[in-house]
Amino acid sequence: MLCLFFINKNGSIRKVAFAGEQMKKHIANILTGSRIFGSILLLFFPAFSKAFLITYLLCGFSDMVDGAIARKTNSTSKFGSRLDTIADFFFAAVSLFKLLPAIDIPKWLWIWGGIIAIIKMSNIVWGFVSKKQFISLHTIMNKVTGLLLFLLPFSISFVELKYTAIVVCLVTTFSAIQEGFYVITDRECK
């Protein structure tokens, strides 16, 4: 049994207990929420410290399994999808906030990253203009990009950033262009 405590608008504390089928229905969203909590914890650890890397790994693990668990337990929802997007944003923002100052990033990498960001933002704008909604595609290449970006803090301890960054940027550039193609042509993700 899992118990969660919520503070009501009037200041009183409400206890909600989950068990059995009810627990299965909410476990994916609880895992997703744990990524937000873990992201906040990352703010308190020095970048690349053991505590930081363990928390970072757990956040990444929750990102990998929450969607699969939601599908397996037949508990997918719009709320869960939005919560996942918010948790991903928190995790990415905190990770960048902590890691970027700790890494010596060459100018060419900043430029390449900026170009990728422009492509990704263009995809978002195009999707919003053409569909009147925020579109976030979960293509295989976007997942590969996410995995490579996630592994980057672990890899730079034994491979120079300039080598790993080229691979990550090539894959990310392809992924962003592919996503734009899917958004513009209104094609399904493959």
C-alpha cells in the first residue's frame, strides 16, 4: 500500500491510500512525479558527484519505464502524457543548469546546439500554427537522442567531449529534421 499526503486549500492534510488495482492505475504517474522530485534533489548535489549521478540515473530510469508501465497497466491518459512532458522539462532544465557550468564546452558545440534548438523550436511553432496545439513527437530517433544526451555525463569521464558531442549532435540534428518533416507532412511517427 502507498500513502500520499496532500494539503487542501483550507490547510488541512488529506491522506490518500493506494492499494491493488488502484495502485496499478497510478504507479506510472507516481514514477513520473518522482522524476520531478528527483530533479529538485539534483539542485542540492554538486555536478558529477556520486549523489548527483545516482539521482540523475534514477530520474532517467523513471523516464524510461513510466510510459511502458502506463501502457502495460492500461493506465495511459492525457494527464499522464502532460505530466511526463513537464517532468522531462524539469529534468532537462535542472540537468542543464547543473552540468553546463561544470563542462568546458567549445564554441562550435554551442553554435551547433543553437542550430538544433532553432530547428526544434521551429517544429514546435509549426505544429502549434498548423494544428493549434502543442505537438511533441516520440519518434525512435528522438528516443535515441534522449538516450545519448542522458548518457553524456557518464561518457565524458572517459571520452573527450569533442568526440561524444559530434555523435550526439549528428543524431540530434537528424532527429530534429525528421521530426520537422513529420510535423510538416502530418505523418505518423515511425
